[in-house]
Amino acid sequence: MRKITMRAALLEALNEEMERDETTVLFGEDVGKFGGINAVTKGLYEKFGSTRVFDTPIAEPTIVAAAVGMAITGNARPIPELQFGDFVGIAFDEVFNKMGKWRFMHGGQMEMPVTLRLPIGIAGGAGPEHSQSPQALFMHGPGLQIVIPSTPYDAKGLLKTAIRDNNAVLFFEHKVLYDMKGEVPEEEYLIPFGKADIKRSGTDVTIIATALQVHTALAAADELAVQGVEVEVIDPRTLAPLDMETILESVRKTGRALIVHEEPKTGGSGAEIAAQIQEGALFDLSAPIRRIGSPDVPIAQSIYLEQFYTPSKDQITKAVNELMEY
Amino acid sequence: MAETYVKEVETKSYTKEVLVDFYKTMAKIRKFDENLIKLMAEGKVSGFYHSGIGSEGLSAGSIRQNLRDEDYIYYNHRGCNQKIAKGVPLSKIYGDFLGTIEGTTRGLGAGIVHSADPSRGVLGQAGTIGSQLGLSVGTAYTSKLTGSDQVTVVYFGDGAASREMLHGSLNWAGLYKLPIIYICENNEYAISCHVSETHSVKENIADWADGYGIPNCVVDGNDVLLMHEVVKEAVERAKRGEGPTFIEAQTFRHRGHFEGDPYDYVDVEILQNWKDTKDPITNFAAKLMLDKVVTEEDLEKINKEIDVEIAEAIQKAEAAPLPNPERIYEGLFA
Ligand SMILES: Cc1ncc(C[n+]2csc(CCOP(=O)(O)OP(=O)(O)O)c2C)c(N)n1
């Protein structure tokens, strides 16, 4: 099968969905002629014109609010972008209270077909306000679906689903993954929300990982296999809805669970997943649930210090070995 | 509508010392920037850098001889122009890029936007551009609270001016008559977008201030003396308790938004024209020589001295160690 980058996969999804549905409208800072600072929207302006693809002022709350205002008319399907996912903080009310709750607050009379794209993650000295992974904040926000792909295949299928969905989607893209290549078929496909993917099967320990950490976990699993420890790596792909069924099934089999993400450990998505594992499978566990996240401090700008934030393969193999002692 | 600030400014109304200080500051800013780009090319500095080359006059003119250490600035994310003009030691700024403990952040690294030197009124900056517009009203309000005559100067780009926060900030500043000087560094572009594509204005960004009853003007930001004069008047007004001023200073960036930006969205001729005819340093040097304030040899000597100062600063910053990894656990709380 052909291999393309996650950037190319995302762009294909945007192209196909914008062709398919002319109510789609894409906007954000530098997404037009420039093609986006991550080059994910290249060529869309030329193809779909300046009304459906436009550069906005630097005004994140207005970007999100405008998307909400478009969506609730029922006549538009907005795909806004925030240049960095960190900037969601600037538009917090618009995301958390408007995008997430408008439909419910008004008795379910309107729909919220918004796909807000948010590039995230530590990616080489970008500093405390351009490197974060804020997705867990929104697990606490009703009305928001949270998508976080780890491969080009997943990215494309999930983005297409997101755009067609009539509910709000926060679509988190790890910046380091943009250049990562993977198999993507030529034919059209969609990936449903709430369906985790088992990226590697194993019998001894379940690792639940997201985004870039799926790849770190897989690398650790390769190493552990040589030692005779078989790790199962599960990528939830969407944190809301969260496919606990797949996770619980795996944990019941292995009896050991490790959750790995780049978000800070405290209050990260792993906290919720761990809580749900113990609710659903406490007596199947033979070891305490472990979590690896980044330290609970702001991300330093220094590229040297940055390495101490991203979970590493060694941290994972060590944690797995410790779990195996039970 | 915003008027264009015009004033006949002659070199003879300044002492030679002051004029040379303006020149030195601009030259230092540019050489700092050029050398930082070199460090990036050598792979010693990473992350994002937005070169400030081309707009040195705006910072040197507004800060030098106008602001004291106790006056506050919120610098913008373009180069290190304002920090240098405010006197933050070069070795400390380089240290913040190199991530050594010489930096103001003692090794956390700061890039452009997180250096701080409260002893010189430099209170930092945000990764989210324009956030300083909100903070500045609080800082300026504090001068009222304590009855001091400290002023707050807040720098931001034309792009940052499109943030909603600007309007909240102007409303507060006008309402409470806060001692703020807004300096909009209008280099026409916010990354790839021309100001005309992203701003709804009568003619100039400064026109927005009109609606809040805030005195405003547009000025040639590449004329260091004009910049000095216009900010001097604003500082005096602020100190008299007459409130804020909004200054839109026009300039242009010589390089792309960040290092590595193809910069192909700007007409090459327009860019060349700014470089050839409106370079703040070249033009000021010519003026100083024409008015016989300095000779070419004087300027050469000054430039050599700056080269030495920069080399020493880099050496000091590079010689300092990286922090130990535990550094990230220090300083979150007092
Ligand atoms: C709130 C926020 N939105 C977007 C960005 C990304 N960004 C950084 S600089 C920039 C353009 C700024 O343009 P301008 O304010 O005109 O300053 P210039 O870079 O031209 O000096 C953008 C969009 C950011 N850092 N913060």
C-alpha cells in the first residue's frame, strides 16, 4: 500500500470532505494562501476560493465563536484551526461553554457540526505556550468529542468522520507526527469515533497510549518482546467517546495496565482511564495501574530541558518490568 | 482619524552623547540579532526566532532617554529590540536562547518571549502574542495605586492588535486614565497576512484608539528621533496624569516571520525598497555624518566596540553551564 505523511493524509481528508459537501468552510490564521503554518491546508484556498477558505485576524475567541455561530444556522459546516492547540486557552469559554453546551442549553434544537483542529505537543523548543497537550481539560467538558490520532491512516479516517459529524469535535494533531509516514489506502474509508485500535497484541501488560506516545510504546514493546514480555498496545483514538470496552477486555486478559501520554500526569486523560479501569476490572488486576505523563510543571523553553518532559521508551520498559514483578 | 506625527527634529537639539547613544543602541540590536541567527545556523539555538532586523529605530528611539529603569515595558515577540534598548545585559539574553544558567530564567530557556528583568522594568511577555495588552493595564493601574509616576509602555505587532484583548485594554486605559503608551509596531504583515486583509479600520490601526477617546497618531517608526519625540510627549502626558496614548509606528521586517520562512508573500521590490531607502540605522548614520556629529571613523570605532561586546556576551553565555534537570521543578511557587 502507498505510504504518505500524516500531513498529506489530513490534507486529503480536508480536500475530499470539502469537495463532498459545499457547506464546509475552513478558516484560521494563515490557513489560506500560505497553506497553514504546518502546511496542512495547502492548496485549499486555490481550489475552494476565498469565501470557503479564509485567513482570519489573530482572534482565537472570535474564530471559535464564529464557527459556533455558523454551525447553529444549520447551513454551514465549519472547520476552524487554531495555530497552536495551546491557544485553546484564549478561546476557552467559546470551546467549553459554547461549542460544548449550546445545543443542550437550548433544548437540543440546533446542531454543532464544528471540527476544531488543534496542533499539539512538544516539538523542539517551542516553549511553555506552544508545546502543550491540553486535551484532557475537555474530557471534563460535556458536549465535546475529542479525537487524537497517532497514524496517517487514523488521522484521515477520523478527520473525515469528524467533518461529517453533527456534533462538536476537537481534533488534536501532534506536531511531531505531521512528517511521520504510514500506509493509507487510495479508496475512501471512515473510522468511527469510540472505537479503540489495538496497535499490537500481547498477553502480559496492556499499554494505553495516545498520539506520539503510541509510537514510543510500540518501540518499548519491541524491546520488551525480546525479553519475553508481550505487551498489548491500545490506542483509544478518541478520548471522548472513550472505548472502555476494548480497554477493559485487554486488561482482564493481561491483568496489568500502564497508561502513557504526553499530557501532565496529574489530571491527564490517564487519570480518567485509570479510574474507569478500576471501576470495571479491579479484581482482574494483578498489579496497581501505572501512569506515565509529563511532569506537573510548565514546559521549559529550553530544548535541553524539554527531553525531560516527553515520556521515553526507557521509562515505559522500566514501568512494564515493574508491573511484571507482581 | 489618526494624524501623522510630524515634527522638525534636528540633531542640534540633542547632545552628541545622546545621539551616539541612539546609534549605538540600534547597532547593538542589529548585531545581536545577526549573531543570534549565526548561533542558530551553528545549531546552538533552536526553536522559533523572529528577527527584529529593520525596526531597530522604533525601539531605540522610544526607550532610550525616555524611560527609566523603574518604568515598565512589555516587549513584543519580534527580535530582542526592546529588551536591549531597556538595558537587559546581552549575555543574559543570549543565555536565554542557549538555555544556560546565564539567562534571565536561569537555564529554563526563554526564546524571545520569556526573558524578564524586573530590576529594569522588563516584566516578560507571553507566547500568546497580544496578551501583554491585558497585563499592561494592571501594571499601569498599580502606578495609580501607589501614586508613583512610573509609566508602562506596551509593544505589540499589527497582527497582535487584532486580538480582542486590545479593545478591553483600551477601554480600561481610557476609563481609568492609565499611564500607558501603546506602541503598535506595524510592519504590515502578521506572518503571511497583510494588515489590509485582517483589519477593519478607517485608515490606520491607531484610528481604533479614537473611539476610546485616546490620543493617537501614526509615526515613521524607522526615524529614531521622531520616535523619541513622539514617545517623549506621551510619557510626559502619562506622568501628568492625562492617561494613555496610542502610537502606531510604521516599519517593515527585513527577514521572514521566522527564520526559515520563505517570505515569498511580500513583493520583492517593496522589500528591497525598505532595505535600501528606509533602513533606520543607515539613514541615521548618514544624518549624523551629514550634520557633522560624527565621522565615518567614529562609527567604525563604535561598531568595533559593539562587536567586542557581543562576542564577550556570547562567550559568557556559552561558558555558563546548562542547568541540571531538576531545574524544571524549581520556581513554580514563591
Ligand atoms: C494569540 C496568538 N495567536 C497566534 C500566535 C501565532 N503567531 C505568532 S506571531 C504571529 C504574527 C504576529 O504578527 P504581528 O503581531 O503583526 O507581529 P510581527 O510578527 O509582524 O512582528 C502569529 C499569528 C500567537 N503566538 N499567539
